[in-house]
Amino acid sequence: MKLFPYGHATHPQWRMAAGLVLAQVRAQMALHGYASSPTLALLYITDRYAPEAAGILSHLSAELPSITDWSGTVGVGIASSNVEYFDEPAMALMLCELPSDQYRVFSGVAPLGLGFEAHTALVHADASSPDLPDLIKEMSARTASGYLFGGLSSSRLGTLQFAVGGNGNISGQGAASGVFQGGLSGVAFGEGVGLLSRVTQGCLPLAQAHSVTSAQDNVALTLGNEPALDVMLRELKVSLAQPEAALQAVRATLVGLMPAPAAGGAVGDGVVVSRTGNFGNDVLVRHIIGLDTGRRGVAVSDYVQAGMQLAFCQRNVQAARSDLMRVCAEIREELEPQELSVQAATALHASEAESAPHPARGIAGAIYVSCTGRGGPHFGGPSAELQIIRRALGDVPLVGFFAAGEIARDHLYAYTGVLTVFTAQA
């Protein structure tokens, strides 16, 4: 396995930033341990560059003629290595060396055909697309694992996606520029591409989950046959007799929902709150949008039905930090064998000054998609979120963006981070 060359830069003029990025990736391609013949590029730009997206793609494609496939999108912020760029013109690029028969770039002009067996997929989507949740579920169903990872484009100057496939476009779309708006695009990966992915929701449950015993539309009425509002107030340790304190506590509270089990499954299948006190992988965190004092119910920003599992939770800096470190530790633990080689042990325990990307870590590259509502301020300072990943996972090639919604499996999340790494083998 070879490391994926990557680069990132900020500059008021996009050509200058592109020159800096190209210099970084070319220098790495000449180094031992880095991929020298990549064919897939992942490109992320901040929305300050959105009006110049076509020019950026055309320029980079001309400078890197061996790259046949491109994918990416725009974000109000982007990420690379241990830095995040917000409110400034910036771009990040990673070049992936993967077997040509193990991936396909797809888009509206080059849909994923029957000739490729997708195991999982990186997805970039437009939040304004009609029936977006259904499109995500349909795309998930086209993969053998059902696992998608990615996010919704975010921009104050118009959302867009990059998608250029070396296998060509459908008939009549040969003149497509590679910059698109609307729908889905991304990269589907075959079973031969090793990937590990984790979701961090950055919040901690207040107590164990409750079974929703009655609900109407988006209002949870009873939890375990007890009024939902009474359960929430008890767990928050507040009373409506003191409205100011109660309102402040409710505003800082969210709910974690796990869908009702499919036919044949038992209520409570799956993990809502793990033994470590964190949410399980299939839990969706949603806002509380109102209180129904007449029926003693709690209204949330999603559909609620009997049989679901619901847990009240709160999001704060410490919870976000702890949960992000947890998912990094899980990836590290899965990658590290019980007995490390001398090379691997040296790379994993090198000092900060020596902790450059190293193949012995078992990670060729990483993609991180976080919410626009997270970023540095949510973690205590500029670039703090990416620095946590670097300290916990090690210095690995990484690019990503801050999204208007995050995609993992067939779910659309909010206020989450989705970390995916390319590993040595499937």
C-alpha cells in the first residue's frame, strides 16, 4: 500500500493556490512510499472559489494529465491534514492510486451502470434535490454493503459537484464539463478497496433509551407508556414551574432516534446507547422543536412512530471531543494487529516531530466530512477538530469538507462527522 499524495492551500487568486497544491502533490509523488501513478483525484474547494470551479477543474486536469477520474464538491469550509479553512478561498486535493477495476465515478451524465459491482460509495449530494432521502436510500441499495459515506454540498454562492469519469458519459452528454449542480455524484468502490468508516455525533445520552409507545407525526407522546414530556423533564432535572431554567435546559437538549425494527425484528434490536455511554451507529440525532403541554408530548424535527427507540442527549465541547477521539481509537484498534512489527511500532509511537505520514500505519488516505455547525468553534478553537483527528489517528493524508448534512449508510445526519480511511486491503 502506498500513501495518497495530497495538498492544500489558500490564496485570493485560485491559480496561485492551485500552483501551491500541485507543488505539494508532485513533491510527494517523487517520495518513497507515496503513490506515483494515481488515477483518481478528490478535489474540495471553499465557496469563495465556487464561481471559478470550471476553470479550477480544467487547470488541474491539464496539469495532471494522468488523472482520468475526478470527484469532489464545494463547502463553506474544507479540511486537510490538521487544518480547516473557513471564510477564505482554499482548495484541497488528494490523488488516489486504486485498481482501475475497483472504482467508478458516477454522476447524472455517467450513472452507475450494471457493469460495475459496487461495494460502497463516496457520495456528494445537493440538498435542494427533490426526494433526497429516497435518492440516498436508492443509492445505498445499489451497493453490496449498503454503506455510503459523504455529505451535502454547502455554499453561499451556489452548490456544485465535480465528477469526471474516465469510462465516459452516456450518449448525448459527451460535452459535459465535469461541474454539476443537483442530484448525486461521487465514487463507487469495489470490494477490493479496503475502507473503514465511523460516525461521530458529538453528543452524549442523558440516560438509557426509551421505547416510543405512542406518537403522532413528529410528536412523541409516550415513552414506555409514560408522558414523554415528564420523562424528559425528569432526566433534565427541571420543572415547568421554573420556566426560564426549564427552557434553557430544553434548548440545549436533542433526541437520538433509532428507527423501528423491520418486519420480523424485535423492538430494541440494535444498540441505541452502548456500554461506554455513546450512541450506536444507527441512531439519528434530531432537534427538539416544541413541547405539547396539553398532551405532555415532545415534538422533534423528524417523523416519530411507535416502536422507535428514543434517548435524550446534549451536545457540548467535551462530548464532541470525546466522541471524535473514540471513533479514531476504534479505527486505530481495528487496523493495528495484536503484535506490531518494529516498523509499525516505530511509526505509531514516533514523536510529534517525526510523525509524518507512514505506510506502516496501514492508512493510505482519509476523507473527513463534518457539519458546518461543528468546526473549530465547536471544539474550542480554530482547526481544533482536525487537530484532534491528527493526534488520535496519526498524521495521515486527509481531505474533506464541511457539509450541509452528512451521509453514512443510507442515513442523512446533522451535526455529525463521518471519518473514512483507505486501508491496505479489503
